[in-house]
Amino acid sequence: MKTIEIFVTTVGAVAPKRLQLELEATVADLLKAAHANGEIEPGGEMLVFLEDEDEPLHHSRKLGDCAVQERAFLHCHKCRHISVTVNYNGTKEKMFAPSATVGRVLKWALKEFGLSGQDAEDKVLRTDAKRQPLEPGTHIGTLVARSCSLALYLTPLVLVEG
């Protein structure tokens, strides 16, 4: 049996946790392993998403049948969708899977606000207008604890204080 290394993120995860599972393991087996390793809380329905995929994986399917490959990033979350609101000279809103990356949301926001070229070059997303920029590879589900919604701010990388 082939064993693969995968990375799992969930609500509040600072960094992805590494798991080793067989390709023949099911998504339910992955959840059991993540729970045993302390990555996810017990109880309640937990959905598993491949990074940047919109639909959750069925718990009965084998990892190999779900296109889970070596060093894949998966996200475990209770929300099927997260309502993301981006603020920048107005607001735009869209539903994303918890496994959507900040980079994907940023790309969508730039397009929605009609920013391109020089205007888009230095833009980043933040959870607060003055906080550190979010890393492009961060799953938005890691930023959402109790609700299935997230407010973000589209700002220049360098904030001018004055």
C-alpha cells in the first residue's frame, strides 16, 4: 500500500499539520487521524475540502479516488461555504469554500473592484485595516471560528500613517 504525506488545516490553525495516510484510506479515516493527532475537535459534522476546491469530499471515498496526491493540502471545517465581504471603496461579497486561499480571494476582489496593472500591484487583504497582511496561501477557513462569514479589507501593502 502506498503511503502519502498530506497537510491538514482547520479553524485557527497557525500552520498545516502533517499526516501520513495510505491512498486506500477513506476521508473518514483522515478525520479520525486528524482528531487523534489533535488537529480537529470531536463532534459535529466536519467537511473536508481539497485546497481551492468548492465541493467537500465524501467521507466514504478513498483518498486515492478523490485526487488526493502526495503533499496535498486539505481543509477540515464545519462550514460548507464562507460568506466573504471585502471592503475597499464599497463592499463586495461572495461565497467561498473554507479551503479557498487568500490569494484566490484577492484575485477575485481585484477583479470585482476593477483594479488591474499598477492599481492592483501592491494590494493585500487584511482582517483589520491596520493588521498584518494575510499570506496568499492561507485557507480562509482558518480565519473563521464560530460563524460562516468573514470581513476582509483590501489595502495597499504599505500603509501610510498620517
